[in-house]
Amino acid sequence: MFLQKGVLNYSDIKPTKFKYTSTENFIMGLAKRNGFETKALSRIGFKAADNILSSWGCTNQQSQNILKLSKSSYHKFKATPETIKLSDDQLERVSYILNMHQALRLVFSNPANISNFMGMKNNNDYFAGRSPLEIIESGKFGDLYEVARRVDALRGEL
């Protein structure tokens, strides 16, 4: 078994097991398969996503928009992680962030590239000179999905 109950080790996840679909995302899939409680997934997922967003250079406001959290909830969750309870929508947002981070880790060997990619201007048609962060900071779920899909597609170019 690649996961033990109560222990999430993202480095053990194989790319084929890390793929997501619109009906079942990574975190929700883990919950179903391994009996994790939503509260535990919320706490672990929020901490992981917040760390990733910070490593990408997100401000607190950008992180709040991307995760669809109010300012008060965001700061409460950071101060007292045991109070975290994310909705299914928020857990799915966390899942997309984890998926993008994993894809970047597979594509780039340099940690600076992993951290900086999301803030770099991109000139392909979809991004039109904007960075991935500029798009997902809108907080729109569709924008997060589209950026995640395009970041994940980078793995196919290896």
C-alpha cells in the first residue's frame, strides 16, 4: 500500500496515481480509498497547499482567493489548524494545487524553477502574456482547472 492511514507522503505518489478527473480529485479519492476523515484531510491539505502557494510567491490575499477562504478563516486556520474544515470545493482546489506542484516537480529538477514557474509570464495562447498565478488568483474554479490542466500537460513533454 502506498499510503498508511493518517500519513500522507506526497513523494511516494506515482504520476499515474496522481492524475485527477473532474469527478474524483486526488484528495477526495484518498479519503474514499483510505478512510481519512474530511477534517484530517482539510488540515493536511490546507497546510500543504498554503506552503506550496507561499513557495510560489503568493500573498495571503492571493492564497485566500485561490482557496476561496475569507480573510478571517484563512488566518484562523493558520493560527489554529485543528479548527480547519474545508468544503468539497475547497478540497478540490487544494487537490489542483497539489497536482500542479507535483507536475512541476516532475518537469523541473531545479527547485527555483519549481517555485518560480507559476509567477513567470507565459506567451502561449491561453496565458497571453500572463503568469499562471495571475490567472488563478481570480479565485474562479474554471481558471484554476484550466491552469492545472495546462501545467499537468507539461509532463507529457518529458
